[in-house]
Amino acid sequence: MCDYCGCRSEPEIAALSADHERMLTLTAGLRHAHAAGIPATELFAELTPFREPHSLREERGLHPALA
């Protein structure tokens, strides 16, 4: 999502964007932990619940609207 067109003023896009930002933060933490050889069970456990509901919201709501 961009930061200049105003699309984040739409509630669903704002929520998806917030999810993306959280997932990016968590995956960066996972990459750092992996590189350092540190277990990252908590980060993975926090990331996992985001994946399916987020993807379904995109596939059922956002993608059809963009088509």
C-alpha cells in the first residue's frame, strides 16, 4: 500500500496496512533471530495467527474490488 494516495482512509485498507506493518516487524525479528541463532518461537507464534485471516480478507474483499 502507498502512503500518498489516501487509500488508507478506507477502514479495510487501513486495517490491512496495519497488519502488513506488524507482519514486516515480526518477520524482521525472525530474520534477525535466525541470523543470530536465537530461537524465535514467540515471534513465530505471534505471526502465525495473522496469516490466514489476513489473506482471506485480501482475497475476498480487496482483490475482487481491484479487479
